Amino acid sequence: MIRVFLACLVFMSVVMAAAWAYQRYKKNGGWTDVFWLFGMGVIGVACALALPPDGGKLTARQLLVAGLVMVWSLRLGIHVLRRVARSAEDARYVMFREVVGSRFQTLMYWFLQVQAWAAAILALSIFVAAHNPVPGLRWMDLGAASLFIIGVLGESLADRALSRFKSDPRNKGLVLDRGLWAWTRHPNYFFEWLVWLAYPLFAIDLSGAYPWGWFALSGPVSMYLILRHMAGVPALEAALTSTKGEAYRAYQARVSPFFPRRPG
């Protein structure tokens, strides 16, 4: 486990150093998200497919987890790549530049190295999930795959609705509050969290034969903290409140920040 973590950490530290250099060249911090997503996909698939210490063959669970990680990374990575390539810098990074001023690049570098640590921790939850030694696929594995697919589809629908909304010039200054965006202010973040909630279902063995499986809970716990309390909701909402003003404050007052709640 320690060797897996260190290998993932070294790889992602290099990836995020390259991300820092590229965003500095492009003058657009959003490119760092692209590097992180594809880098996370690489180490996620590698962790899933790493052979057990006894040199055994790849299991159905390893192949399933690896396939799901690949789908997630390509879907979200390509979506973010297109958005970054076609749009102005994300409002989160614009505000970060304004707040820290001349220290932006130095702080950005270390912020990205923190993201490398987060990626290495998340990769371990994938490793533990894929290497559950219980033979065959259980009902919990099928439930995990179903939850994963729901998360990817939900996030895709939320992203598509937001892209269409932003592409219409008539919506400038307005807030998307229809469909999934009427149930939660960040449906894309919520469904992303559901994706990571699937890994403990793959990993946990209720018989107690695989105690390492419980470590997979670190994935959804870490992702919830990142999205809800750190680099996700707080940073984005500060930027949106600044740009959309009273319209966004009214939206905040009536719609849940993360977990879906019936509109009313």
C-alpha cells in the first residue's frame, strides 16, 4: 500500500508540475483541471490493473473497476478540456489571481502539489476496491457499478445543461435554476461524489475477510471535503456571487448547496 501511494504521489507530482508550467504559459489556470483528470485516470487504471503480490491473474473486479475509471476520466477530462479551450479562465482562478496578486504563480504551484497528494489518496481507494480478494462479482459489485454509472450520467446531464445555458447570450447575468440545477446548486459535484461512493461498495467485505476494504471510504470522504468545503463549492460560489450578485444570492436562499432537495 505504501509503495502504491508513493508511486502515485511521484507520478501526480510530476503531472501537476507540468500542469503548473502549462497554465503559466497559457495564462489560464483551468488547464490544471485537465491535467489532474487525465493524470487521475492514468493512476486509477494502473492501480486497478496492478497484479496481486502472488502474481495471480487479473480478476473480473479489477477489469470492471479499471474500465469504469477509464470511462470517468475520459468523459470528464474531455468535457473540461473542451470548456477550457473554448472559454475564458474559470471564475475561481480569476478570483484567486485577484486575491493573491503577484504571489499567484508561487501559491498555484503548491496548491497543485496538494492536489497531487489528494490524487494519490484517491487512487488508493481505487486500488483497494479493485483488489478485493472475494472471488467473482457479488451483488455489491453490481450495485457499485450501477451507482457509478448513475453518477457519470447525472454529472454528464448537469454539465450539458450548464453548457447549453452558458452558450445562449440571452442568459448572460442569469442563473441556471432548472432541471437538476433546481434540486441542488451543484448537481455536477453531487454526482461526482456518487462516483467515488461506488468504490467502497466494491471494496468492503461484510464478512470481515478483507479489512483493507474499509480504507476505500477515504475516497468519498476526501471528495466530499474537497468539493463541499474546500476547492469546490466555496471557491465557485464566492466567484458566482461576485459576478451575478443578487440573482445568485436569491438562488442560494432557495436551493440546496450540495445534496439534492425537492424544489419548493
